[in-house]
Amino acid sequence: MSTRIVVVGGGTAGARLAQRLPVTLLGEEPHAPYNRVLLADVLAGRYAPEVIALPGTHEPVRLGARAVRIDRAARTVTCADGTLVAYDRLVLATGSNPVLPPLRGLRGAALPAGVHPFRTLDDCLSLDALVRPGVRAVVIGGGLLGVSAARALAERGADVVLTQQGERLMERQLDEHASALLREHVEALGVEVHTECRVSGLRQRDGAVTAVELADGFVLDAQVVVLACGVRPRVALAREAGLDVATGIVVDDSLRTSDPCIHAIGDCAEHAGRVYGLAGPALEQADVLADALLAEGAADVRYTGTRALTRLTLRGSRPLDLAAFGEVTARPGDDVVQLADATRSAYRKVVVRGDRLVGGVLLGDLAAVGALARAWEGDEALPDEAPLLHLLTHDGGSS
């Protein structure tokens, strides 16, 4: 391929594209591309950082190359060190930034010592240097990332408190029953969980965090604070270049931005009004774009969206696997089937609307997740002769 393709961003989407095509990959981080999904396992001490490196790309990655400007007329990218990189096609895979909550004692980008987001390998290594048995750690945010961080810190022997402003853990993915089971498991790992708990500020001494203040006046001593309050697409580079930006960088079914020579994929991209922020859609978008570029924009190569399945494994003396997809809260008129086994802490539920599977959640026993995921991702009518109970009891394979 003679077309000069430049990819800005060495995360999941950018690295996948570089595995498929010969490109110039500008990676802002000093590390070779790695699997962010496994950061909690690195923090827990289960994997060394080099173990989570992604397979090699066609070309070496330019590490530490931060893109600061796009000149659309000249078709060049300027890096922070002044280097100019010319392109015929530019792919923005700039990912997302952690959301920093508006707390007293948290001003600007400079965080007090001991306070870290949990987004990059550097974040993980910084936390690793602070964590030891008995250290007091507070995790702010009870979503997927916060639960993963709390579990990893607990495995390292830290005294962990997990705070969640919402009513339950992982409320975007789990229903009330599944979330309650998850909470029981997290607490069994030694994590103290507080829901409906709003953090209002941080206390510090000599530039280092000492405590977390709650809105009700309660104070949690803390030597380490992990900010797991969600992510926001990184769009500054695109916005400054005059590209259309909503929540993310707006792309069409060809994953093109408002400039036909520039594409966007992964956490920074917004397709059909949706920003995914998950590894599965990032990989699918990279594959679709690779096929489109190889086919030189063939009309039949289109991205139509991703149905993303969330999976998480919590280690411990009794590991817990969970998977969730689609809508797990039923609407009036939906059919729901639930199976619960309290002795095994297992729970399975599917939601069917008309003749379509629209969502489900499984904890503890994932034997049916393969069949359920295929039925949901295919969005095909369920056979009339198959009872709903069959959806939960059929062993379709868990891979």
C-alpha cells in the first residue's frame, strides 16, 4: 500500500490498525502498546507490565510522540518536539481521558501526591509503588473500573474503601439483584463498600493526600486515592483542527470525520450518536477501517455499530465471573426469566422484548454466555419453539 497512513494514538484501536496495515503510529505514552483491560491484573501483582504488551505492529511505534497540531491543508501532523509527519490518510485514535471530579482540594491537572486516576500503565505503576499491606486506600467510583481497582488493591493487602455515588455498584451494567451479589463478593475480599455516598473533598498535608471528605461530614483516612469516575473522549486535537465534534469526534459509517482524509476510531469516536469507551467496539472499528482502506473505500465496507458485552473476573478465594449485555432492566410488557442459586452465588437473567433478546446478566455461572451473546449480537428473531428458560440453561460455550 503506497498511501501514507498516520495513526495518532497507540491504544487498543490504534495498535489494532497498525497490526493490520503498514502505518506510522504516533504513541504518546513511553510504553509500547499494551492491553488496558489487564491493568488491574498488573496492579494486583498477577502480571508483570511486559506481559500485557500487545502483539507487534507492521512498523515500529514512535513512542513519546505527542501530536499537538493537525494542518489539514498541508496534510501534516506536528508533534510536541517539532517533528512534522505527512499523511495521505490520518486516523485519530486518541482515546479518552479520565474524568476528574469537582472536589475541594483537587484543582487543575496537578494532583496531590497519592491521588491517581486508573487509566494508563503509568497510573498503574505509580499506584504499585504506593501500595503495601495495610496502606489505607479509597477508590472513588463504583463502576467497572472502580470495582476492578478496589479488587486489585485488596489483593495487594491494602485496606480499601470503595465509594459509589449511585445506589449500587456497576449500575450501568447490572440490575439490583446482580449488583447486590457483586457487592457481597467485593466485601468478602475485604473491601468496605459505601453506596449513595458523595465525596466532597480531599484533605492533604505537604502536598500529599491524607483523607477523603464525604458530603455527610464523615472523613475517611487515606494514603492512596484512586479516581475511577469515568472517562471522556479526547477531542481537543480534532476540535482545534476544525473537525465536527459532539461528545466524541463525529464519524460516518466509513469512520470518516467531516474531513474525508481523516478517520477516527476507538474511545474518541462518536458514531450514530454513540461513544462506546470499550475495547470490543474499538477493535471492531479498527478492523472495519482496515478493510475499508485495503479496499480503497469499497461501498460494502461499513461500520454499523457494536453490541458490546461487558465481562469481569474478580479473583480471590472464590473467584467471581460476570457478564452483562444490553438492557438488563425490563420495560412493561417484556418477558423476563431469572435463575438464582444462593449456595453458589450464581445468578442468570435474560430480558426478551417481542421475539428479540434485548439484554441479560450472568454472575458465577457463565456456561450460557456464548449462546446468549450470539443471539443478542445477531439481533435475530428467537425461534418460537424455544422456551425462554432454554436461553439460560443451554450450554452454548463460554468462549
